Amino acid sequence: MLDPKVFKAYDVRGIYPTELDEEGAYAIGRAFVEQFEPRRIAVGHDMRVTSPAMAEAITDGAADAGADVLTLGLVGTEMLYFAVGDLELDGGVAVTASHNPKDYTGMKIVRRGALPVGGESGLLEIRDRAVKINGRGASAARGIVEPYDIWPAWVERVLSFVEIEAIKPLRVVIDSANGMAGVMLPRVLERLPIDAVRCFFEPDGTFPNHEPNPLLPENREFIVAKTLEENADLGAAFDGDADRCFFVDDTGEFVPGDFVTALLSASLLEKEPGAKIIYDLRASWAVPETIERAGGVPLINRVGHAFIKQRMREEGAAFGGEVSGHYYFRDFSQADSGVVPFLLVLELVSKEGRKLSEILADYRGRYFLTGELNTPVADVAGKLEELQERFGGEGEVSHLDGVSIDAGDWHMNVRPSNTEPLLRLNLEARTHELMERKRDEVLAAIRS
């Protein structure tokens, strides 16, 4: 089964088996190789119940089309990215549905250098080829399939981002949500002096405790309560495939991705003064202002990992951060990692010698954010035009991604969803009162 709608803007994702099954996975593996003609690729998979069989099917399809395949087995998505970059492979496929509910399956596909294959970079061509593939059968020369152990090199690489001796014995609650972090972190934690409270580390694709999506407040209730109960220095929650890490401070308050981007930028600029750093246009002023204060070069960019990774290459940027919790590192195949930010925050709190809530107090007292607010709308383009007419006179307008307005003491971005008829609002102001007032005005206009 292969429903064409499983091909999204940045990856493949659908319900198993009604939208995507093993035959569909075989066709995608084959179509990927036929489209890009890679000689050597890697395939890895997450802990979802269907993932091993899906990975085997993709591997068969790719090998039947003539590619040699290194099978990585049970690995986090960032480990697949790392393998493709570090081993100089021509591409790779991570079988994962990331943070989606348990009945989903999917895959993230990359080319050489771990560059993502998305809607604007070949994924639609793979779709068009895959839907025409009927049945199985090897081409003239079937590729060689062999297992490869990427674990030792990956562990060394993520640990290379921090000074292990600088990390103090912090008490840290970690919620793996029965996802890949529970498989990946033990080999890293055994090298660290921290007191880790490990929660839901058993990989289980049925997600018996809660869905592996920490962006939803209901999935953060556990980490907030547990961090307070354990009197911990901080809490860290990972999504299903562990390529994103989210934090709560010692008071149990969630740390927005903008503030994490600012903290990580400052930390990396200490190690590489003057570096360029990419941030997405939804972000708080906290990000560019922190980067400039720390002597770095802030570069604003449209949302989406394909665009940020491409820009990082063009600029030679050391780091990129998105509000959604994706953090990209030049020295990690220019790919996103959930484990590297986790390590950097441990190092930062240790070196600062202050509580995370104290480090964040300055940000929380100066920058007032709405977070991302989503509204279904019937006419996306018409509504964006209406918003520009209504608010454009208050400040500078740009169209890098949707409509952005910068009015000096407040700014906002309204952009369409890639997958559904939604508008996403992010707004910030210099005072809490102004943020609430402009938020209510803009939402009223969107929802009218």
C-alpha cells in the first residue's frame, strides 16, 4: 500500500497499513535509488512496532535497484544522519514517524552530506516513481547488504561537543517517552557524572505512558511534575526519534525553543568567537540580541530543516536553531541532534554555577512571547493579505515565509502550515501587556 498523500513537505508519514505498508516501503527504497543513483546508503529504524519490517523492505528495494546498503539497526534519526555524513555515504533512510501517534509509520530520507530530501528537493519525484512500481524484482546487479555498527563513533562525536570534566553532578530528570532516547542515552550517560532520573527508557512503540511529542502541553505534565518531585536541577524530554530535546527548568517551567537557541548560541560562541548562527524567523528577539552580544553573526532564515541546513552550508555557520526544538550543528554533519543540545545545556548550567531558572530570568523578564498559536482558516492566501493590510502600516513588512511585521516594540510572523489549512501565529512584544493586546488583536483578525 502506498497512498501518495504520505509524502509530506519534509518526510514521509502515514498510518500503517492503510496508507503505507512494507510493499510501499519497498517501492520508496527502490524509487530513491532510481531517482538519485546513490552507490552506498545507510538504513536505520526506530522502536515502532512496524519499523524493523519497514526498514527491511526499504533495504530490499534499494538493493534491488543496485545500491549497497549498510544496515544500522535500531538507531535514532540523528545517528542515521551522522552515519551518512561521517562515512561519506551517498544517502540514507531513517524509518521513523518521529513524534506521531503509535499507528503511524514513516521515513526521513537524506542525500550525500545528510542533506534532506523534501518536497522541493526530490521527494515528489520519488513519489511519482514509487507509485508506479508494481511488485519486486532485482535489476541486473543487486547491491550488497551488510550490517554496520555506528554506535562507538556516534558516542565519541556527541561527547566531543562538551568538556566532560566541566559537567557537575547535576540531578536531571530525563523523559524518553519510550522512544529512541532510552536506547541512545545510556551509552552517553555512563560517561557523565550526572545523577540521571531515567523515566520511560524502555523502547516501546505502543507508547504506554504518553505520546512522544513534548511540544504538546499534555505530554509535558509528567516531566514538569517529576522535575519538581525529584528537586532536580532540570528536566529533559525527548521526542519519539530523539532528534529533538525539550527542557524544563528547576522550577518546572518549560523553556521555549527560542530561549534554548539563545543559550546554545552563547555557549557555542564562547568556543568559536565570531561564528555565524542561523535562526528561524519565528524566533524571539532574544536570539539575535544574544548572538550579537556574544560577538556572533545572527542570520535569519525561513522555517524548515531543508532550508536551514542548506543555508548553514552556504554560510559555513556553526549552529542553527529552530523554535520547534530542532538544533543543527556544523560539526555533526550539519544535521540536527537531540543529544548534543542536552549535553550543551548540562555543560552550560554547570559552568554558570547558577540554577537554570536564574539563567533564564533575564530572558523571561525582557521577552514576552505567545508561542505558536494555530488557527484553521478557509482561505489562507486571502487571510494573509487581509492581515498585511490590517497591520502592515504599523511596521516593516517582509515575506520570507508567510507575512512578518516588525513594529519596533512588537513583531509577529504568520505563516501557513505545509500540511493543512492552518495559519500559525508567533508574536512577541517588549512588555507582557502589549504582547497580550497585540496577540488578541491579531487572533481576532485571523478568526473573524
